Amino acid sequence: MEQEKEKQILKWVKKIKQTSDNKAADKLISHYLDEIFGYVFNRIGNREDAKDVTQEIFIGVLQSIEKYDESKSGFRTWLYIIAGRRVVDYYRSKEKKEARVTQMAEVVIKGRDKSSQSKAEMTLDLIEINDFIDNLEKERREIFKMKIFDQLSFSEIASFKEMPESTVKTSFYATQKLIREQFKEGL
């Protein structure tokens, strides 16, 4: 019976490769959806994030199905390799996001005694700061985020934005000062 399932899966894969058959793709995804979601959910622990990552996995599978070679591994094995990589990507992305928020906090809250504020209060402050930044004029916002989040140098930003480096520096430091002034009471 297991061999029959494997044959059917390979038929679906072949149809998808040859004709981009949507029905075959739906059947293939349906066959593995619960299993892969369970795998992802057990590693991530958050239902919504697990749904998103599972969706990314199947999008990736369908986009790269041409690369699948049945002589090298079974389809299920190949699918789990992709799933494992996406879970790792999820954690790398999450770590980067947390590092960026921490770095933003360091820039904005510089020199402040953080022990006097609860983690929840600091999180609320950071959300307010992020909202404030998102409402800045486009050029200022982009320069600030490129420096803080993307960790680009002033010269890299200047090159990308096609403007003098001194203009980029002025914009960044003015934005940083504006944020500090806006939030100095709470910070």
C-alpha cells in the first residue's frame, strides 16, 4: 500500500513538472498538508506562524519542484528537507527582527536605566516609537530604517539613495534627535 501511495505522489509530481497541473498540485499539497503543518507547529509552537511557514514551504516546493530528482531521494524526504530549512529561516528572521528592535531601543533610549521599566512597558514604548517612525516623511524614514534595521553604512545609504553622504548623515541624526525629543518624557 505504501508503494501505491509513492507511485501516486510521483504521478502528481510528474504532472506538475510537465503541465503545471493545478489539480495534481492541490492533491499533493492536501496529501502532506497536515503532516507538514504538524512538523512545523511542533518546532515553532505558534499556530499562526506555523500556518505562515507551512504556506511558504508549499510555495517553495511548487516553485522548485523542477529540481526534485526521484533518483536522489523520496519526495517526502525532499519535502522535509525544504520544511526544515524554512523553520531555520523562520528562527533566523525572528532573531534578526528582535536584534533590530533591540538596536532601535539602544539608539533611542541611549543612556537610560532600563531596569526601572518593565519589559511590557519597554515593548509598548518600542511599538509607539516604531509607529512614529512609520509616519515620518518617506525619505527620513527610509534613511533611518536603512541605518538601524539594515545596518548599512552612511556611504552605502548615500550610494543607494543617490544623495551626498552628508545629507544622509544629517537626515539620520535629525531623525534620531526628533525621536528622542518626542519620547523623552516616557524614556
